[in-house]
Amino acid sequence: MPSSSSIRSGRKLVFVVTEDWFFASHFLPMARAAREIGLDVCVVTRVRRHREMIESAGARVIPLEAERRSLNPMAAGYAAGQLASILKAEKADLVHCIALKAILIGGFACALAGVPRRIYALTGLGFLGARRDLVGRLAQKAVRFLVRGLETRQTRYLFENPDDPRMLGLDPLDKRVTIAGGAGIDPQALKPTPLPAQPPLKIALVARMLWSKGVDLAVEAVKEATAAGAKVELSLYGTPDSSNPKAIPEETLRLWSAEPGIVWHGPTTDVAAVYRDHHIGCLPSRGGEGLPRTLLEAAACGRAIVTTDVPGCRYFVRDGIEGRIAPVDDASQLATIFIELAANLALVAKMGDAARQRVLDGFTERNVMDTVATLYRDVLKG
């Protein structure tokens, strides 16, 4: 674990993130890592129901009203001004902005407040990254222009996979770039259990119910596999995200759940229980991922993974080792993979063992905490 000796007492790290639930579900280890090396930590975010959870990691919470979905420049400008006032009052030494909206608002606020030490953590591009048309390409160029325009000589970048730096025109090996294993996972909280009896092959998709996550592709693939005579079942866990323009309507989810072998369970707070009853974790993402936490959770539970050939997913899962990689937007190929795995439980078990080891080899919470602690120390020494 990094030494705290190089951090001067009283230095302050401010996280900027649009939603408290997002920080609570993914980034508490980073707050704990900062506290371990002696930093005073506060989190500026829209406060809803997760304040106490964030404070339990040793961070103060400061409310900020910045709608994640809104692209209104006036609203963003107001949020940046509000944030700049907070940064001045807090006398921030380092600002860590998480995800694109927070980077744009936070970068501008840092400029207003005169804070040069910044970490821009791009956690994927969301639905913008899932678009492959002209609009998507233009949007990515615009993101590159805006984000790079907000950097200083003391700005560092934190990514969850080696593909995303290239989108910003950065080399993954550049000294300004750090790659962390997503949010990390606690391998003691999620452990492997024996695979359930088969048939059928039970597939779990645990994610927000968004079109960009490829939920519809998993549904169609299971229908095709079942029609071909394979005994497979699909369980969907998660809710639509009302703040995301790619949310799947609940009516659609209920219609899918009426299909044979497909059940939408709604949200879950017990991922370990989900994977005790399933053989495979699935995420047929259309793109825009950083490194999906759902893949880390399935792998920590010793489950093989079926996902798609997009950044983040292909970084963690190696085809034929921890699971299978399907082409993007190809339900028929996904169905073929389900049929093959339904006929080979030994391979499913072998891939699950490899997935668990993959987590232990660099994707644990401790790995991520050590990585960001080193990053904080380097930036504050610079």
C-alpha cells in the first residue's frame, strides 16, 4: 500500500460527480485510498439517497445541482459557477472529475477557481460511444476538442480501458494516462460457488435496462437458441434509468418477460445470490463502456462471461479464456454462442475459473486503490 509520508497534512481532494448513487456504487474505494494517504476528501454531487454511504468512506458530501441528462449550456454554466465557488471555499488542491459531464463542468469550474491540478476520469462515453454513425463520430470529435481544451500542464487522465485514451488523442502509454481496473471489486465479498444443475443453461444480465446495453439482443438470442432446440433461460436484473435517453420502457420489459424462458426481475441488491443460480453473466453492449462493473461481479463469482467486441468489455474478457466475445449488434451470433455453451458445461466451468483469476490479477478494489493513490501522490508532488 502506498506510503502517506509524501502527502502534506491538510491537502484536499475534491471529487466531482453528477450523481451520488454513481459514486457510491463505483468509487468509494478511491475515496478510501485518498483517506489512507492522508488527504482530506469531499465529494461534490447531486445528493439523493447515498450521502451516508459516501460519508462512511470518510468523505464530506457537498450538494451540487447538475442534471446528468441535461445538455442545456445555461444549466451547465450555472453548475460550473456554483462548483467554482465551492472549490474556492474548500481551497481544493486537487480535483478529480468523474465521467464526461463532470469533466466538462468541473474543468471549467477549475479554470474559474484557479485549480490547475486535475484528474479527468473518463468512464466511457455512454450512448455517444454506442453510436457508429456520422453523428456519433462527430460527437466523439467534439468531446475530444472540449476535454482536451480544458487540460492544464498538471492535468492527468484516468481511464478504465486502453481504447478510450485513443479517442481523446492520447497514447495509453503516455505518462499523463493511467489505466485502472474499472471500479475494482472485492473478491472476498463475491466468491465462486458451485454451478447450478443443467439443463437449462441459465444466463443472467445484470445492468441498467438500456438499449445501449444490448438487452434486446440477449432477448432475441435466447429466443433463437430456444427455437433451435437449446435449453437456455435468460434472467434480466435492473431497472430503466429515467435520466438516460436510451432507457427501455417498462412495458417492453414486461412483454419480454412474458416470453418462454425470459424473466425480468427488476433491480437486485444481492449479486452473489444471482450468480449462485446462474451459469453465465452476459452483457451484449453496443459500446460506450469504460469497464462494466457487471463483468467484474460475474467474474468474481466464478462465472463465464458472454459479451461483445467493444472497448472495456474486450479489455477484460479474452475470447475463449474468460468467456466469449460476440460481434456487436449480432443476435444470431450471440444465439450460436449460447447453443454451444449449453452443450459444454465443462467449458463454462473452465471459463468461470479463468474469469475469477482474471479479477485477482489486477481488477480488485485493492489494485484500484493502490493505482489511484500513486496517481494522487504524483500529481500533488508535481
